Amino acid sequence: MTTLIITEKNKAAEAIANALGTVKIIKKAKALNIYLVESKNIYVVPLRGHILEYRNTDVFKSWTKTSPRDIITNPNAIEKVPSSYAYPHINSLKEYSKISNHCVIGTDADIEGCNIGLFDALPFVKHINPSIKISQLWLSSLQKNEILNKFTNLISPKYSWGESGEARAIIDAFIGFSATREITNTLRPLLNKFRVRFTSIGRVQTSLLYLIYLREQVILNFIPEPYFLIDADLFHVNGVFRAHHQHNPFMKDNEVIVREIFQKIKDEKIGKIVNNSKNALRRAPPTPLNTSKALVLLTKNLKISANIAMRTMNALYLNMLISYPRTDSDVYKSDFNHFEILKKFTLHSQFKNYSMNLLKNNRTKPTKGKKDMGDHPPITPLESIELNSSRFENDLQKKVYNILARHYLALFGEEALESKQVLKILIKEEPFQAQFVALISPGFLEIAPFLKPKYDSIIQIIGNDIPLKEVLFIQKETKPPPRYNDTSLLKIMEKNHLGTKSTRPVIIKLLQTRSLTKRLKLHYFITDLGKFIIENLIEIWLPFLKPDFTRKVEEKLEEIKDKKKKMNDVVDEIRNEFLQLFDKFLVNKHKLTSKIDTYKMDYTIPLTTSNCPFCIASPMKFIDIKSKRFLVCSNENCKHYLSLPKNGKLQLLNSVCSICNFNIFKVELRKNNKLLTYYLCPKCWNESFKEKSGKGFCSNCEEYRIFKGRCIKK
């Protein structure tokens, strides 16, 4: 029997083939290898993610000659077609289907993977070989023993999972295509002012932009209110500590009272301790990591974007260092072999002692989270790798692996023991209190210091009278909530059911790519364009902006996955609901168009997302006014600048140079009636002036190239 295995990525194909036997590589195209396991007559064909995508049909390609509404109502308005890179993969699927009796879907074991395997790839196989047997390889890791075990225990295809992904793709296509086209056409005069060709609208991304806008409005409209604190600095055996008045904070209405209290006690020199209590507290180890918790952990501790965190975990999975990173489960199955993993870590230079103590004390049962979704185990390190290992492709992978490994080991650790001390003090009958939490025994915090809160020292007090250094009267103002960062955005998206564990990082990044938000100093700001869109859509299309609509879609998609509803029924339900919303927009869109001519755009100088290479503290301003074109540091104390090309249209990209980590520019130049496009890094380009080396032009770079606006390794 000849078996065809289809995988989602090349690294997965290579790992599966190598686990099954000796491999012969068949070169099919520049970026396509087929892996043949001759001893078992197995061909492993990798894909490149989705090989098919939804697009408008030829009749509906014109944005001005067709009605965007018809994209919703006409089933023939969209079609599923091969991606530009798909044909070598499709040809290979057809070729090996002819000689195979058994097709195994080995794409990633989640909804999107099922959709790619069963709805993108399988139709080509079935078209050539209608009677071929179909099975699914459901992997939680690319470890050899996992592959061998699961290959001998293949499962029936999870068609309902694939249908859920297909329904999502169809729904997002007719919503995104119609809404993007209608709103872009409506706002065209305004978009020209922003030098933007189109604005992107989608049920998830636009709801997220709405939430970011609401936070921005809270911040901008926030009116600070004064409040008052009375604190006291007191002496203890080893220094000074601060106590706070028990009724802090005093609001403005109580200003007279708080000033009277301060006048009464400001010259006191002694406080009287009326209570000095100490209690033991226990801090429990963390629970296992699902995707959402892992993204929150990594973005918070490494200060990286959610998209980069997800991509890095996926790279570690493909390099066989961690289990599958897209999982909803934070509970391990009872038969999960933790002992073998812990044993591996006893050989690790940094984790050795901790791991040996776990085994010595028979601590091999991890903590439990809240749900076992039956898809995959929680994210787990599968190998004990030193941080200087060549298996890491970059420093970020080392840092992510280090946190994931330490967090996993912490699941088996002992509780941390804390001591909470509460001091109650009277200063001329006015009640003050000081509280301290000290660490007595670190327990699991020994291996996971990033989970450690800030601890105090225990205060040593002799007698009941305590010397008073100073009474402080402090006036402050209330502050607005902070802008969202990647960590808080992930939390708010999960709370509002926006997107999935896998798509949330991509959606956050998409808003930046579409110039609707910008990320500065780890926080997200809404742009003028994003603000205008949301402000005007609130007035005429609020039901679409609110998360309720997309939450309802997600619930229905889950019902498809659970076989409670049929795919076509759900697609039709959402189509009808969205059509009603779309018609409300059409009825009221005149309110939007009437504002465009009167809208005065606040000219905001674009800022680089990378910081100034001279002061390393602030982004640089992109000045492009008449004949003046340069970058200058936004920090007035720095004043350094970088030159830019004088000719051509310049576009500041969010992507950065892989060599110096500074923003890349896209340059479009007309020469001999032809449009030429090139890319450059201003930092490298300016450094090349002395050398006259041509450095900075991305086309001259030996190590990296520009692909879809991003600097990637050749």
C-alpha cells in the first residue's frame, strides 16, 4: 500500500518522514521538497499553510462597477482559488494521489489545520482518486515517539473542525470584501488626504479598533480630580518605613477635614503601636499554559508583541522543542508522562538541582487549570536544551523557551511561603497602617522568578512606642487608565470573544499594518484615520462595531465544530444578519458623506516604530514637507537626524531591518515611464556615506531580502 501524508509546513513534513524511516528527498520546486520513506512506501507532501484563498470573482473585481451589497447576496461573488505559490504543491498532490491508496491528513491539529488539510488539499486528492482511504494524523508534538504512536493510531478525519474553519473563511470574506469596499468608496476623498488607498473593515478587527477607540476617549476626556494623602515616616530597628492614614485617599470634598488632621499631628514625634500581627500565607504554583495564558505571560515579561510571541512559539514547535502551541487546554491528561520530561531536565545546567529535588520528593503531578478541551495538552517543553544550543535560531527563541521551561517546572513545585505583617499605629488618635509581605520560602518561585511579586522586609519593632520621623501631606490627581499594550489587548479580546487564540496576535498586527493603530513604547494608539472611521461608524453602524455581533458568530462556529449545526446553515444565518446590518449602513451613510468635506485632518507627523539610533529613547519624526525630507529624533534634547533620498515617493514601513532593527522605507520612483520600487534602511544608508559602500539598499544586502515588505533571511 502506498500512503500519501499531507502536512501544513515543510519542517513538519521533514520531522514526520524522519520519524517513520530513512528518507529520500525528491526536489519538486525551489521551495518544495517531497519526502519519500521508501521502506514503507510513504510520500510526505508539505504545503505552505493555506494553498487556497477566497477572492472576488472576475465579475466583481471592479470596486466601482459592482455593488458591494451584491457580494453578500450573490453566492457567485466570491470563489476559492489557488494562492500564487500554490501550484507546485497542487501538482504534487495530484501526482502522488494517482499512486496512493491511503491519504493521511497531517496538517496542524487545530481548526485551521483541519481546514487546510480537508478543504484546501483533500479536494485535489479526491478529484484524482475518489476511492482513496482518508485518515488523520493528530499530533501534539513533532517528537519521534509521538509521531510513531499517533501514526499507528490514526483517527477519522475531523470534518466538522474543517467545516468550522471553512465557514469562518466564507463569512469573513463576504463581510470583509463588502464592508471594506463600501466604506472605502464612501470615504475615498478622505483616504486620499491620508495617502491611503483603502481602509480595511472586518468583524473582528473593527470591533477591536472600536474598543481601542473607547479606551482612547476615556483617556482624552478624563478630568483629573485632586485627592489627598496623609502618610507618616517612622523609624524601625534597621531604618525607616512608611505608614498610611487608614482613611486614605481623602477626596476633594474632604479637603478641610484632611488639612485639620494634618495640622493636628504634623509636629508629633511618637506613634503608638496598637497591633503588630503576622500571618503566614501560601502562594500556589501556577496552572499549565494554554495559548492565551502563554501569550499573556510572554508579552508581559519579554515586552514583545503578541504576533512575535506566537511566531516564536510556533518556531520552537517546528524545531521539536515544545508541544503544539495552539491549545485551549490548561489541564493535562492523567496519563501524560511528566516523569520522562522531568528526568531530561535533571541534566540541564540551570534546572538540574530543582528538577532532581522534584523527583526525589516524588513531585511529578502538575497543578490543574480549568478546562481540558481534548485538543492538545497544555504548552510543554519537550527537550532539555541549554540556552547556548545551536537549535535556537535567535536570542528571542532562547528567552521564550527559558520562560516556558521554567513555568512548566514551576507546576510541580512547592507552594511559596510568605509572611504578612500588619502594623496598626495611632498618631495622636489618628489611625495609620503599614503592611509588609516578605518571602519566607521561595518554593516554585525559585525556578520561576518572573512570577514573583515585589516583596518587603519584615519590620523589627521594639516596644509599643515608635519614633516618628515626619508626617507628610501629599496632594495628587487621579489618573486615567493606561492605553492598551499587547498583554491587555489579548485579555480584552478573550473577554469579548474577539477572534481565536491563534488569530488574535494577527488581528492586533493587522490594525497597525492598515495604519489604523500605531504601537509606541509598547502601547497602542489609534491613528487619525482609525479615529475618524470609528467616530462616524458609531453614529450609523454601532451594532457592527460592538463585540456582540462577532461573539455570536464565534458561538455559531463552535456549534459547527461540535456538530450541533451544519456549515451552510450557519453561513446563511450570518449572511442574513449581516445583510440587515449592511442595509442599515446604506440607509444612513449620507450622514457620513456629508462630514467628509468639512473634516479637517489633524496633521500628525508620522513616527518610526523603532527608536532613534542615537539616544535609544524616543522614536524619530518622518519629515516630508515640500523639499524637506529627513528623520529627526522626537526627543528635543537629542536633535540627531538621518538623511533620506530626495527623489521618489517614500513610505515608512512598520517592518524593521534585521541587521540594525531600524524601520525600513519603501521608495517608488518613475524612470523612463516605468515605476521602480526599492527598499532601504536609513540608518545603514547614512552609515554608508563614509564608506561609499551602497550599504542600506536592501537589494545590495547579502544576508537578507525584502519579502512582502518584511526583511527576512535569504
